Amino acid sequence: MNKLIKKIEAAGLLGRGCGTFPTAKKWLAVLNAPGREKYVIVNCSESEPGIFKDEFILDNYPELVLDGLKLAMRTLNASQGFIYLNPIFNSRFRNKIQILIGHDNIEIFSEPSKSYIAGEESTIVNLMEGKREEPRFKPPFVLEKGFLNKPTLVNNCETFYDIALINQGKYKRERFFCIAGDNTPKNIFKFPETITVKQALLESGHYPNFKFFIQLGGAMAGICLAADQLDDYAIQYYGGLIIHELAKDERQLVNKWLEFYKKESCGQCVPCREGTYRLYEMYNAKDFNHQLFADIIFAMQNSSLCSMGKMAATAITSYFENIKKCKKR
Ligand code: SF4
């Protein structure tokens, strides 16, 4: 096995986007995929509200992200690399990154408009080819048939930052973790990935002094957890958390989640396109049919084409399951 891939495997690095797939396995799949032309893409879409770690990395450590990309290109014999930036990052960081690229065969690609689904890896490839903004049917995965139908590695911005550290022997199994929310200054920390959510709040000095719940993983896709559940979750798979006041108005909160997904659904598949619309309609109807609401969520979770439709109701179901009962105490 290639030396760097061995080091990545030994470090146990998991993707730092929402997929958390073992990085060494992904690299090996691209390395072993047939075909001489291969591509590497740094995903800097960062579309989950409340998560701003990639922005922090691009602002403070762009040279490490570039290092990671160049290492990947060399390791996988990739013909070209791309830095995929959302439009806000494109206007903020493009010039800085362009200087760091130097003479390598690396291009910056700007997302046409900021949207949630534009960070999904097959959607990225579609957009780079000038196609519709929607995920592809899988298989084949982009690892085998990605950009221009060639094997393509897409990793999150923080993953490439970690690769650079692994290569330098400085990686310590830590990750960036964002904390934001009600009565909470927006802040970012670097913690060992095994610490619990409760420890992260205590060590950061952000453990609330009011009744609260949190949303782990972001303000839209994040799972809602009550204060007494925070020892049960390590931060390893999550880029941050949002603190909510427990007394917050439920209707406003649920509608915010429902409206977001209704707007962001790309419309390609029925369960998500219709489901996000119907959930919003049903929740705001005079007679709320709990059973039908739950049935639609079940259908979305089990038959949506991509993870967005599958995850669209995570915040709502976890809120009903974990938080509502705390309000009654
Ligand atoms: S689940 Fe939603 S976002 Fe994903 S393909 Fe279907 S409609 Fe598009």
C-alpha cells in the first residue's frame, strides 16, 4: 500500500464532511479504479447553517489545504485538482488560494449559487460539468465515475488539512468544532475527537447557564439532544453544535426546519420533493395528523434518492422524541 495512504489508515481519519467515510478507503478506491485520468476535488461548499469550520480553515490555514490537495494528486496520479468554493468563499478566498496554487494543475471552481445540495459530491461533479444541480443515481459512485466519468476523489476541506498534518507527523486525532446559538458567542475550537459533547461545552466555557437543548451537527441537519444526553455522544462525527433555549417556540422552530428543506429540495425525486412540501402543509393545518406526518417521514427516510431527503426530518423527529418531554418537566 502507498506510504501516505498507510499513514492515513493508521491515523483512523474519517471524512470531515457529513459522510464520515474512512479516508484511506476512499483514496484506495480511487487509486485502484481503472483509468489513467483521475481528478481530486476539495469540497469547500460548507452549506450547513451554524457550521463554519471550513471558513475558518480557509481563512487561517489555506496552505495546509493546498498541501493536502497536492499530496492527494501525487498519491493518486491525478491529472488535475480542483478547489470547489461556495460563492461567498469564492469572493473571500479566491485570490489568496490562487497565489498558493503556483504552477500546479489546480483550478478553482465557484458554485453557481449557494445552495444546500450543491455540497453533495455527485452534485458537485454535475455542476462542474455544467449539468443540473442535483445528485446522481448511485452506483456508480464518483470514486469510479466522477468528473467527466473518470475516477474522482472528493474530500472535505478539513480532510485535506488533516492529510497535510498526517504527512508532517503532526496529526493528533483532533477536529475543529463550532459552537453557536442562543446567548452564545459564535466560536470555534479544536478538540480531541473522542471527547463528549458535554466535555466540549464545559471545556470551551460555553455550557449554558439557562435551560437548553442542543442540535448536534448543525442548525438544519443536526440531531436535537437534551442536556442529560450530552455524555452519550462524542464529537467525532460532527462539525459543531447549536445551543437552543429550551423555552423556544416550537412552532417557529419546526417551521424553520420545514421551510428550509422545502426550499432546498432539488426536486429530482418524489419522496423529498413532495414530502418536504406535504410535511410543511400538514404541520400548519388545523388538524395535525401525527400518524400521516410520521408515515411521510418514514417514506422519505427510506426512499429518497440522496441523504438530504433521508435526513430532512432528523431535527424534527429528534426534537419530538428528545426535547418535548423536557419542556413538560
Ligand atoms: S432527496 Fe431531495 S435533494 Fe436529494 S435528489 Fe431527492 S429531491 Fe433532490
